[in-house]
Amino acid sequence: MFTKKLIALGISALLSIAVTGCSSTTNSTSDTAAGHTTNTTPHFTYGAADSTGPQHWGTLSTDWATCSNGNALSNDFTGNHQSPINFAGTSAAVTLGLSIGGAGQLEFIRENNGHTIELKEEDAANSATITINSITYTLLQFHFHANSEHQDHGQYAPMEVHFVFANTSDPAATKYAVVGGFIDQGTSSNSELAKALAAALPADGVIETTPIAISVANIISDGSAAYRYNGSFTTPPCTEGVEWTVLSQHLTLSAADIKTFTDHYSNNFRPLTGTLN
């Protein structure tokens, strides 16, 4: 049995950044600077019966050995901390003080990297940051999984979104933070989240050139309830030391918007590694 922690996030606008993508079409990806970033070999997949599936990730490369770690969830960074996990406890409202420079709209470039649809933050003038334990993290990108990777009281959601941030204030501290959101099917969509899946999605390996303006503040909102734990990225090399915050209030997308994504990726989620009570 493990202990749940809640976190208050303070988000301010400070920096603009250039980031790379999340995966490639033919090569596997590394959860490095953008949390699923650089092209690597060998290729990885998600199928349970695949020789390159999650149960084999840790043996496919010496650089990926962390993927074979177990999970010793705790309130600090002792032991192994792999993601995703099941949230079995209760949550409470936390303050997600969100602010973004300019008008609050950020520009994103959409990419199909062979493992997900990723939107890289490429606004030259503005940026979003979060502050956790006095460490500032700047938004790099967000991307989707189906089903959800985490579970909420033993239940998967149809999808999950991950906003990946990197430490920009203290090189000696935790390098990455991810804010996740469960996505349920609803009668309507979160209008800002739906922009990421609007129109035809790019084909594998395609990086679009026209930016999409999205208000992150209308996706990650103040007053939300959340879980927090120390985990890892969920693709090879499964880098640990990631500050995870997963909103317990689910987001919604319409059936049509969910189908837009799942027509491309309907099984790009890593199996659970533990339970947080």
C-alpha cells in the first residue's frame, strides 16, 4: 500500500523554447528532452505478444534497462519509480495557478511521430511554466495515448493527454514534470483540446508547418483535483525522476474526436507498474 500526495502547481509565463518530436515512424523514441524525444534503435511496440512489446523494452537496449525496473512507490525518490500506475485513493482540490504570456494562446506544431500525435510548443514570444517544490518547468509538448496509461480506481479512460515540461531553473534538481489528464467520451469536446485533433491528422512521419493556437489554460484549469507521485516516462528508456501530476477531474472529447485519434493509435499505452493509495 502506498501513500498519495497532492500537489499545488503554480504556472507562470517566462520562456520560449524549441523542442524536438516524440517519436519516429521507423525507429523507436527516447523519453529525453521532450519526454519521448529522440530517434533511437531498436524499434519498440505496445503489443503484449510482440517481441518488441513493453515486457521486452528493458532487454532491447542496454540504454533501456530501466524499463525492466519494478516499482517501489514512496513519498521520495528512493527505490524504483516506473509509470503508469493506478490511482486507488481519494483526491482533493489543488490550486493550479495557471498563467501564460501574451493573450494566453500558444502556438503548437502537430506531428505524427509513429507512436502518437504530438504537439510541440513553438511560440516564439510566450511560454507556459509550472512550479513544483520551487522548481520551474517549461512546457515542451503534449501528446495522446489510447487507452489512458494511468487508471482511475481500476478503470481506464478512452484516452489520456500528457503535457511534458522540462526543468529550466535548477540543473541539479528533477529534470522533468508531466501533467496528465484522463479523457472520457462526452456529448461535446473540450474546445481547446479538440483543436489538436481537428481536421485530418498528419500521416506517419509528417510534421505540419502551420501552427495551431491553443489555450492550455482552458485544458489545465485552476481548482482541479489531482494526484501526484514520482514516476518515469512511459516509453523507452523509461527515464525515472519525473514529477507526475494527474488530474482526477476528467476531460472530455466527443466520440468523433476520440475516433479521429484511435483510427491512428488505439493501443499506444504502457501497462500499469503499480498502485497508489
